[in-house]
Amino acid sequence: MKFLCPLLAVFCALGVSATEHLVYFGTYTGAKSQGIYVSRFDSVTGKLAAPELAAETKNPSFLAVHPTKKFLYAVGEVNDTQGQRAGAVNAYEFDAKSGKLTALNQQTSGGTGPCHVAVDATGQCVLVANYGSGSIAALPIKIDGSLGVAATTIQHAGASINLKRQAGPHAHFITPSPDKRFALACDLGLDKVLFYKLDPANARLTINNRPDAVVPPGSGPRHLAFHPNGKFVYVINEMALTITVFRYDAARGTFRKERGAFPELQNVSTVPADYAITEKDSTAEVAVHPTGKFVYGSNRGHDSIAVFSVDAETGKLTLVQNESTQGRTPRHFAIDPSGRWLLAENQNSDSVVVFAIDAVTGRLTPTGQTITVGSPVCAVFVKAN
């Protein structure tokens, strides 16, 4: 791999240390998957080891790591938990040497079809987005890492213009703000990003500044990512195959109002201009590189990662590359903590493919490293002991 030596030289010059990580993969379970899998990843060589089953559980489609790196939380994307019509949130304890997970407990997710989970930076609560019911919830985390019953559940209401996909709310993502004071939720069914005040100690969410931020009708906001400087937010829209750029108002916990109510700074396509979009196409994940210089978004159908450069002053994006993920339906991807590598999870071809990230341009180059995981749909990194 000719790219490897100069790539390493650049990152070594930046003082990046060589560490080994455990990578946990959430999946949709079935014939080829039984739950959460774990692999070892070498952040110097980009080598990803063969996966092993870390915990058997049904449809752990999204994962989140506790800030102490001692616990992991996984949604169970189901509609029947503990005799209730609800999804699940499962708590696990790490064994940082073997990678195995020990189940602590399970709680209901406060709605049906949970698809996203996040842990606040203080480690006191878990936030969940329930796609099926269009609701969000906050669950307290106990000292031992186990979960309490949801202290807050909030039901979204409304609809948007696509009667097939947006006849009602579909909460798809929720994340704490960088300063731990607020939470932002994407609702695909409403074409909105909704803002909440967050009280982590009591797992409490309350409505923050309104109105909500509205993306272009029919876009279907799915996930968002903060820029490391906290000034910009990038919302990826599942149905329109676009990324909408907003300026974040940290003092108010909302998007800045400029020339009207929450006007976007930019709305940019994630696919080439000559690509004919069909109903089978959609976006999935969005992430900002640790340096803040690049933004990445995944395209399902086009089966690519869109690479954008970021204007440091305005936050606006310029398309650099659409790189094939060498598989089908990249529902998720993850950038390793060193910022050198990107792992693309191809849900419908049961593969995880490793790409090298060019430190100067952000461009992706396949490394030839690929492992087999049944229906992979999420990946998180934990430093190995």
C-alpha cells in the first residue's frame, strides 16, 4: 500500500499515538448475525481483525459508549419488550481485554422501533429516538452502569408533504449538545430538528426555544453532526440525499436566526450532479472529521461515501469525492479516533470495509481490509487494554 508510509508520516508529525481499539458492531439479527460483534483494530496499519460475538441480543441497530469507557448501550429495534408494545435499551459492561460484554439490564425505550441511542457527556443519562412511534426518551444511568426506567418520554406530533413516508412523526436521532445543556432531535416525518433543554442528573428533557428548525419539505432529516468548533451543525437528509448546514447558537441551544427563521447556510447534494435519484436511494450517516476539515455522508443505493471539504470561516461544504463503499447499503460508517481511517458498514452485503483518510484532502482510499459481519449497521470504538 503505497499511500500508507506518507500517510503515517503526516499523522506521526501531528503527534498521533499508536493504539489498538476494540470496535463493536451493531447489527440486524437473522441467519448471519446473533447480536453485537467485536473486532480489534490497529490504528497504525488499519488492520481490522475477524469479528467475534460479544453479546447475543435481537436487532442491536445502534450503539453508544459511556464516557468512562466501562459501559455500552444498545437499542433493541423491536416492538415488544417486557410484555409492552415498545422497543428496548440494553446496558452492558465491557471486558476491555477480551471484548466480551456482560448484560447489566434492559429497559423499554419509551416507544416503538428505537433506532438511535446516545449517552450524555456526564454519563448520567441515555437518550433514545423511537422511529416507529415518533417519540424520544431519556433514561437515567445508575452508578453500576445499569439503566433506570425512562424518566422522560416525549411524543412528537405532525406530518410533512410525503404522505408515504411523512404521514406522522418519525424520530430518527437525538444527541446532547457539546456543552451538555441541550439535546437536538431529528424527526424524518416532520422535516424538523427539534430542540430540548437537558437535565442529565434527572434524565429530564423539556421543550427549549421554538420554533423548531425546518429543512426543505420532503427532505427527511435523519442524523446530524456538530463541527468540533461548536459553531456549525450538519444535518443529513435521508429522502432528498442532501446535507443542510446550520449555524449553531450555543447560548440558546438552537440554530441561529439569520434573515428569517432558521435559514440554512447551505443545502448540498451528497451524490454527483448527473446521478438520477430514485425512491430506492437514501442517505444514512453523517460525521465530521476530528480536525473539522472534512464532512462525510453515506449514500444507500448509490452505495458511496460523499467527502466534503469544510470552509473554516463559513462552515460551508464543497464536494471532493464520492467513493464506492465496495458493498451494498452503507447504513453507517465510523471514523477511528486517530482520524486516519474510515470503516464503512455495508448492511446488505454483510461487510465492513476499511478506507484510509488523506490528512490533507480528506479523500478516501480502500486499504484492501474487509471483514464479514452479518447486516452491520453501527460501529463504535473503545480503546483496548
